[in-house]
Amino acid sequence: MWSARGLSLDDSWQVTIGSLRGFDGHGGLMHPIDSVPTDHFFMFDQAIIWVSALNSAASLALDLDNTRLTRQQWESLHAVTYRLIEQLDAIRMLFLAELPTPAMQIARAISEDVDMVLAFVARPKLARRFVECNSVADANAFWRRHIAGGRAFKAVSERLYQVGLEFDQSGEYAAWRREVKAILGTAAHTSFRAPETVDGSRASGRFHETCACLYFVTMRLQELCAYSHVLQTDFGEDLATVARSEAPRQSTLIGTLTARMSEITVDQLRWSLANGSFDEATSRSQRP
């Protein structure tokens, strides 16, 4: 998929994943039964690459005068994707260090930030209000009024419905999302969990549970890519404009590749949904 679009996965991986402070190899993911956890982890890495590229694209777009998205939209995207990169850096390190609970706590925050980015893409005025926050008090008031309690997700889902997309609340994918969100909730709020058994059966269950949550993060990032293009057709046109920008800084060079990487990311989401990979992740999390 990468080479077909003239892209080098290795080069892109080195300048994004390879530069993370929490970088580590994937040796800790080796499983005696199958390679699915490792496969999902590599999909997670590719989603991080796209977010990193979008962050660089936003930086380049701020220097362009002919983008269709407003400057405030690009400023908000640049800020929140930078936060996402930090969170993804941390969750990657925690996952490899076998610290599932804090990793799942961060996963919940990542899902909320994905909804925030989508809301900014769909609503220029909301992005303007976001960048106008000049104090902690302003930021907290903005969060309570526009983001907290699922407000950002509601705004996004309403806009998706307007463009012809509607969530099937009774479908298998929706059920899987609810299940993983419930798992993330138990991680965010302290609750009693039985201690791990000597034979490791409890540890094995927690490992697969964490794999399901990591895969949830991957699909949320893939949804961020797909829905951004659906919510705002100008988004894809602006990425194409960024790709044609002259003399980008070395630090933002990967931003010119975002449009082509978006095609890969959307294809991976489409493949996952068509092949029911989320069902497999859920069934593994339910193993004893």
C-alpha cells in the first residue's frame, strides 16, 4: 500500500516513530500463540505516522495564504495533534512496558481529542473560540461548554448524519466500541480488580484486554482521517495544496505526504471494518 503510492514506510517510520521519546522495539509483543498482537501494533504505528504527518501539514498550512480551512482551524489542528502525538508516545511506551491501566487511561483521553479535532474541522467558529482561549480559566470554560460530556462527539455525529453517514447503534462495530469504552472507564475510575493468579491466566486476560484498547485507539485515529475528509471536503483539497507547497522545512517535510498517507489510512480502516478485525480483538479480550 505504501510503495504503490511512492512512499517509503521505513523512512516515514524512522522520522516519526523513531523519534518518539518512548521508542522501543516490538519484542515485548511476541506471543506464543499467534502474531495478531504484533500485527495490530504495527497498524497502531502507521496511525501514529499519519497523525505526525498531519501535525506537520498543519504547520505548513499556517504559512500558506490559499487554504480553504481558516487559519484558526489549522492552528487548532496543529495544537491538538501535537497533544495527540505526546499521548501516543506515552501509550506506546506504557503498553510495551506492560503497564495497561495508565495506557488505557490515556486511550480514553485520545478518543476525546479525536472528537475535538473532528469538531474543529467541521465547525470553523468552534476552532476560533478554541484558539482565543488565553487563560486556564478560558480553557476550562471552553471544555465544559463545548467538549465535556460527549458534546464534541454529538456535534460530529450530527454533521456526519447531515452528509449521509449514520452510526448503526445496534451493529457489531457499535457494540464493540461500547465494550471497549466500558473497559477504558474502569481504567479511568478506580475499581476492584481481582489480583493476577500465579499461573498467569489473569495476566493473559489483561494482555488481550489491553490489545483490544490499543486497537480501539488505532481505529479512532483511522476514523479521524476518514471523517475529516467527509466532514469537510476542503480538508483534502488543502492537504493537496500542502503537498504542492514549495521548500518546506526539513522538520515538516513529511507533512507534504499527508494526502497520500490519508489514502492508506482510510483503506486500512475500510479493511478492518470489512474483515471484522474488531470482533477478533474483542474475543481475545474475553479470553480467561
